[in-house]
Amino acid sequence: MVVVMQPGVEATDVEAVVERVEAAGGQAFVSRGVSRVIVGLVGDVETFATLDLAGMPGVAQVTRVSTEFKLVSREQHPDRSVVHVRGVPVGPDTVTLIAGPCAVETPEQTLAAARMAQAAGATMLRGGAFKPRTSPYAFQGLGELGLRILADVREETGLPIVTEVLSAHDVAMVAEYADMMQIGTRNMQNFALLQAIGETNVPVMLKRGMNATIQEWLMAAEYIAQRGNLEIVLCERGIRTFETETRNTLDISAVPVVQRLSHLPVIIDPSHSGGRRDLVLPLSRAGLVAGADGIIVDVHPQPELALCDGAQALIGKDLDELATAVTDLTTYMGRSPARRRYRSAG
């Protein structure tokens, strides 16, 4: 069961709902989005029905949701959501381009990649300071030094930064630097990490696990939402199939399926799914026509020297073609390119 509070609800009214539910032996989890507050209830639904929650001050409606992912479901929130990342919208009316190096290597490399991304129309910068690699001997990232480099590049370019966090222990530190925290495919079901990020107010990009079903993906998002953070963007980054010609198989069908089930924005990652530079553009086109709310791609000024995933990083002509495709297909789909809406620090 879900209790949707009225816009601008007083904190005391929310607390009163929580207290009444807990007094009846249930649990109440408060999730705060930009424009709404939702209280998810766990416990005996029949008991909750006797509490007259709908009649309490500040309550807009009480909904009995049949899906397991109650807070991210369209059953309780029919309209699709928009997530704002430092003024950049990700949602149904826009197409958001996120680009940057797979891994932060040096200040010079990161700034050069950011300039490339910006020239292609990107309004957010991706860059990995912590890198979960299949081999323990591969480059693992620069850690907090990489975060400081990203913050410096953000100051130089104005691009909000998206960066991965690997463990619950690091969430507080990464949150000090990041405008959006990314949960990678290998951590999609790291439940301690999901809950820790859910307790922050930093937007999060949740990548689909390479072996995960759509239901499992949405339940992972529910872990975050249940702890209070509704600012979630889902990212389809390719699933593991029998095919060996690509790194993973980009599940284009996941875009409309998830948009039917959930109100959360959905973007795609054509770089990590295909794993090859020549596949990024056609996969991007396919995802945008399928209705994706954005794409996240790798760029690198010298991909042949990249310490991580250089084979999929875009340069030169490829990046120009991507920029053209995003512009043309955004118009074709009746959307507009996402632009940053500057707001004061307060």
C-alpha cells in the first residue's frame, strides 16, 4: 500500500502518518521526490485499511498497489517522472546526452574528453573514478583523486558529473563530489549499496545487471526508492546472451517495456553493450527511436592509449555523426534536446 501526500505537505503531517502506521504494527518508508512525498507501507494491508489514512491531514490518496515494486510502479504514479541533475532534465519530453571517458586517467585527458562531449551536445559528463574490472590486475581507477579531477572539470565546463560508486562505505564520500551517482551492472543487486544510496538525496543512475530480468532490475530500483530517494534513472546497458560478436546484447525492447511498468526515466548505454566503436551509432539510433530518454556514451581524446575500454570510445567523425543523429532523432520523436537550466546555489 502507498500513501501519496499532497504537494507542499507539512513534515508534521507526514510524521503523523508514519506514527499511525507504526502504532498498528506496520512499517512506513518515506520517499521524497522533487514534487511529491510518498509513504510506502509494509505490513498487514487489511489492518492498514482500518486506519482511515485517507482522512488524515496532508494525505492526497491511498493506493493499494499490486506490483512488488510499489514506489517505482506506474500503478501509483501514472505520469512518467523527470529527474533533474544539477538543472539537467532526464525524462519523457527531452533526450539527454551523457558522455565522457570510461575512466578518469589525468586532468588533461578528462578535460579534453569533456570538451569533446560538450561539442557533441552532451549536457552531463560521465567519468569513472572507481572501476570494477573483471581482472584484479586491470586499472581500478584513481579513487578520490579521480573525483577531485571530475570536480575541477565540472568547474571548468559547467557539466554536471555522473560517476560510479562501488560500495556502501564510499557513498558519503562520492556524494560530496557527484551530481549523479551510478550503480554499475555488477552492483545492481548489491542491496547494502542500494539502501545506502537510497538514504541520500543525490540522483542515481541504476544500470541493469547483465544477467538480470526486468523485474529484478525494477526491484533493485525499489530498494533505492524505499529508503527515500525517488530520483532514479534506469539505464539499459546490455545483457549477457549466447551471442559472441558483441560484448553484450542491447535489449532495445526493455525501453518500452520498462516505460510501461515504471514511471522512472530510461536511458541506454550503447558503448558498454556493443563494446565496439562502430556499433555505438546504430545502437544509439535504435534506442532513441524506441523511446529512450537519453544515452550515455564513452569518448576519449586518445582511445588507443585509454586505460579502460578504448575500443568503444568515440572520437572525431564518429562523435560528429552521433551529435547529428541525436539532434535529428530527437526532433523526429517530438522531443527537445535536454539543456541545463541554471539555478542559484540556494
